[in-house]
Amino acid sequence: MKKTLIIIASLALGAAASQAAVLCTTTFNRTGTSLDTVTVSTVSDAGLSTSTSIASGNFSKSSTGNDLLASGSIPASVFSPNANVGNNQNNTWSVSFTFTNDGSQDMLISSIDLSMIGFNGSGAAQNAGGGVANNNYVGGADGNLNKPVNITLGMSGQENQTLAYNGATSNTSTGSWDGVHTGSYEYGDVLLKAGESMTLTVTASKNEAYGSGCFIGLTGIQINGEVVPEPATASLGLLGLAALMMRRRRL
């Protein structure tokens, strides 16, 4: 009987530590050249939320002004300033988002996925000509078809992490708006308690391998992890499992 209870407890603890799931997804809709017209949409079954628009206080770039690159050919889902990242001027841009756990339970954050896409100053999807050889870039292509840009993700209380994204949107000389690249930033189960908030900061900057630069835009944020089970829920699961195993043993 004692051995059975130990097994039950182990199974219950294993069930409580469920696999990581999508806690929320965030997308954008650019409706003009003002930062106040960039709306933010966050979908979350877990209770994560963020602001519904991007304000000038959440945004910065290394050159003057806060206008977006407002070309009619750039999809409205692409959020980016008019800043050629990584060229000889070493331009950068940065934007911050504050996510709040509006749910009644704590969350463990295991990873964050950022989706990016490159484009040029004419408002076309970034082509792959004149790039550099692949060096494990996010969305990297074979041969000299990569235009890498560093994307750094900062999180409250955590060390910054940097991934190099290929700004070229296809493995040919012609760019494509379908060439969105998604990189995953891994974390050791960061605790976000119910009612508390965290700030994420996304920064684009020059990659040392490529000096010509390109424009790059953010198209999505996905936060992955799990909701921490309430003690009462875990106890009920343990009792139910115990009853089931004892019944089977009698049979």
C-alpha cells in the first residue's frame, strides 16, 4: 500500500509539471505613420495581456523621429521604424511591451518566440543578393544569401539574449513577404505571479558579419510556458488517481 501511494504521488507530480503550451500570441496592425496608429492584439487563454497600442514612450531608434516606414507595399502586420539597421551608421531600434498576468494562477515562462521579416528602403521584401554565407542564422539560407541582423530580447530580471536573423526573406535573389523567420529565446521557467507584470524589450542592431544593413520588422511575439496548478487541483487529482489504482488492485 505504501509503495502504491509513493507511485501515485510521483505520477501526480509528473502530471502537474505539464508540457509547455502557448500562453499568448501578440500581433500588430499598422494603420498609418504614427506610433499611435499601431494596434496590438494579444490572444491568451491563460490570462496574459499587454497594451492595445504602441505609444511613443515604448519606442526608440538611433536616428531622429518616430515615424514608421509607411510604404503601401509593406504588410500592415509588419511593425518597424524607418531605420536601416546595421549599416555604417550603426542604426538601432528598440520597442518595449509590458505583459501582465491577469489570471488567478501563477505562470512559468519557458521560452519566447519572435517573428521577424526583412525589407529594403523601397518598401519591398528584402532580397537575398549580395549577402554573406550562412552561420546558423535564424532563417538562414545556403550560400551567400544571408543578410544577418542581431535581435536582442530583454526580459525583466533576466539576462539579455541575442539571436542573428537572416534579413533576406527567401533563398533567391527576389524577396518574398512569406519569408517570416521565427527564433526561440529559451528561459529556465521564469515565474510570473498572478497580478504581476514583466517587460519585454526587442532591440535590432548590426550583425558583425554584414555591414550593408537592412530594414527589419517585428511581426509577432509568442510566449510559451505553463500555468502553475493550484494546490487544491493537484490534491484532487492525487486523490482521484489513488482511488482508481486501489480499485484496480482489489479487482
